[in-house]
Amino acid sequence: MMRFILVGILVIMAAAVGLMTFQWYQRVYAGGPFGEPFTLVDHSGEEITQAAFRGQPTALFFGFTHCPEVCPTTLFELDGWLKQLGDEGADIDAYFVSVDPERDTPEILGDYVSNVSDRIVGITGEPEKVFAMAKSFGIYFKKVELEGGGYTMDHTASVLLLDSSGDFAGTIAYGENPENAVAKLKRLAAKS
């Protein structure tokens, strides 16, 4: 019984965090395209700019390839949700932006995302340009040194949803109920 109460409390807390994140993004980014202009490279080494987030709905996730759990789980789930939508979600473009461009070259990023999905495009580039782009989208990230050497990255774990104009349209929180996530993607596809 105690376990069910604890699970219930965790679900309510996750929903509250998701709602607060959505309301914050809505308040901060209302009334115009989300993010600032950028020029980076995709996992094929081709130039990519903010224009890629215009003309169709977009799902955007920031992470890194050395991430032990959140990033691979989120990419796997996002790919599954898009597959579940089928033709209904065919117009949604999905991107994975590395917050660790020092290690995540286009080749490494390409191998990483291709192991999960043929729909998700990896984005990386010069560190200062990647960091400026991430900040313009309100993404938190921080390098954390590990004991014994090496490092990991703390980062925002939500998928950002952009409508076809590039305006903020919502978030999917890490660990969100899959039915809610699919419903949000359906609404995104229908609006755009």
C-alpha cells in the first residue's frame, strides 16, 4: 500500500514539474519564434540553421552521447512515439542537439542517433555556438567533473515542441506518461 502511495506522489510531482516548465517556457517565449539564429552542423556534417525548425512541427531534445540513461531513454521513447503516430505524425521533424560538442563530433553523433532512429537528426558544432544556441532555447547544461577524471553533463531533460512557425508549443517531460506524450505530439501535428 505504501508503495502505491509513493508512486502516486511521484507521478503528481512529475506532472507538477512538467506543468511548471510548460508555463515558464510559455511566459518567457510567448509571441515569436523560439530561440535565436544559429549555424551548426547535423550528424552528416551538413550545415543546419534555425530554418530547419520552421515549416513543420519539431520535437527538439538536448543531451549528449555519453549520457548513461536519460538521453538514450528519451531518444528511444521519442522514436517510439513518432512510430506510434504513423502517418499522423509524419510531418514532425525530430532533433537531438549535443550539449557536449567537445566529444560529440558529427560522426559520433551520427552513429549514436542511427542506432536508435532513422528519423532523429543529430546537431553539433563549435562549442561556443552550440552553447549559445542551447541558451537561446532556455536549456540548462553544466559540465560536471567526475572523481578519477572525465566528466558528465547535467542538462534539461525535456523534449521541446515547436509549431511550424518555430513558436514554443509545449514540452514532454522526462518520464512523462507515454499516452500524454503521444497526445501532445498529436496536438502538435494537428495544429501545424
